Amino acid sequence: MSSRTPRPRRRRRAAPAESPLPPRDGLDAARVRTPASGDWPTMRAHLVARLPHVEPDRIDALLAAGEIVTAAGPLGPESPFTPSTTLYLYRDPPDEAEVPFPVGILHRDDDVVVVDKPHFLATTPRGSHVRQTVLVRLRHELGLPELSPAHRLDRTTAGVLLLVARPELRGAYQTMFASGRVTKVYEAIAPHDPDLTLPTTVRSRIVKRPGLFQAVTEPGEPNAETRIAHATRRGDLARYVLRPRTGRTHQLRVHLNGLGVPILGDDVYPDLVPRADGDFARPLQLLARSLEFDDPVTGERRRFTSRRTLQAWDDPDGWAGDSPVLRPRCGRTTRGPRRDLRDR
């Protein structure tokens, strides 16, 4: 019997219906699904109750502009409440601190855009990070309103990220990642432990519960596997090379922390540490170094490598001095679980 961790089978979700509203400034319209029953007389009354953070006058303005719609068309102020209906509307983005680092373009063709994501920039809009995301930035900067990610990197992880330029190809690339047909290599800076025998393969069961930010390791059938090796050592630190076979949330951070060598700059493991919005010093020292795969559209073998470096290794004095993270060397062409804090 093979000792490799079986890739968990996940129930395939039905693709969401296409929004009748096009993206605006790189941002998709929000979806709101009405409940299966309710006694609201109108859709407006439901939205006022459903969205207490949105002023009723703002809802009235969106209705007047025809910017709250269903598949059947725009709603009006007196449109009756209908259950189990998907509404689409443009949201007002929250105030965000600007992430002052560019997104480096590694490759661009008619099918895909491959970027070198900086630390602190989320992949897609989520929670309090909306405009300051790779997706929204690039849709706007590259003039590609239908750009979408084939996979995701955490907000604090830097490195290679692949996005799909054409909607009809999205499924092929996303399936390639979901089925494990991509070779991914990461680098991390963490304490050196002379008692740690490497290389080693870590297999565990990682569970991420809704509403909690930290993932936990539980007994049971493993659903996460990472090959971990030393690359180099410098004093009390080591540079680790990580090859994940699976892609669970926070998998690399959980596995290194479980070995007693948490990644430098990790605000989540072993303990949650508050970080002020706009604090870009000492980022998580985790880098998605490379992606390699057989292109599902062209059949070509492709490899993309990050040009970034990790500050604790490349600039240890700056890291020790708590200086802001250095700008990347790449160009641009155009105490226990807490409530979910989103894309850390």
C-alpha cells in the first residue's frame, strides 16, 4: 500500500450563474441570495434589514440607478420580495491602506497572466481587502475585466501566482491546480533546529473551521502532505524548501510550526499577533518560488520562477531592525483560535 497521502475528494460545486452586471473598476458585483421564506413586502425592505451597514438612502440610490438586478432585470423600489433569488449589486469598497508594492509581471499571453505577488496584497477581494488585491489591480491596470485566478496565495505570502485571461479557459486551469497536476516549490525562513532530521515528509489532517482563523491539526486520515528539506543554514536560521503535494489552508505554516520551527513573520502560528492596517514591516517569510506544469490548453511544459527574495535572508540587518519590507527586485509592465480575520 502506498504511504502517500491520498488526495481528498471534494464535492464539486456548481458554477455560479454569470452576473448580469459587468465588473466595475476591476471589481465584480456582489451576490446576495434571498432566503427561502420571509415576510418582507419588498426586495428593498429585505435589503435594508439584510444589510444594516448600508444606509437605506444608498439602497434607494442603487435601485433608482437600476444597479440592483436579478437574472430577470433591474429591481424597483416596489419590487415584491421573492424567495430563493440571487440579487446582484455594486458594493461600496471599504477604506483600505494602500499596499505600496507593485505586482511584477513574469509572463503574459492571450490565455494567462503570471505574476510575482508581493507580500500583503490579497489575491482576490475578501473581507476588508477589496481594491488592494492582485485581481482588482490587474483587471484595471491591464484592461482585462474578466481576469480570474487559477489558484490563490494567502495575503502575506509572496511569489508566483497564475491568473486566467479568458473565462472559457478558467475551468481547465483551475482543475489543473485542484487535481494536483502542478509542481509547486516554496521557500521559507525559520529557526534552525539541529535535532530536526531533514528531508522529511509531513502528513497530517488539517481542519479549518468557519469563523476561526487558525487551522488546527486533528487525529484522523491525513489530508495534507508536504516534503520539507534544508536549503542552507545561517547562524540560528535556516532556509527551507517546501514541496506541498496538497493545498490545505495554511498548510505550510501549520506543518513547519508543528515541527517546532514556525516561519519568521507569521502573525498566526503559533499565536495570533495583532497587526495594524498599513503595517508592512517584517512580512511572513514564505515565498512561492516556482510553478511547473503541462499547460492544459497548449500541452506545453511551462515553468515560472519568482524573482523575489525573502528579507530575513537577503537583508537580515533590515529585518532585525524592524524596517519596512524592501521592494522586490522585479519590474512591472503596465494565543488560540480567534474570529476569522480573513486573508492573513
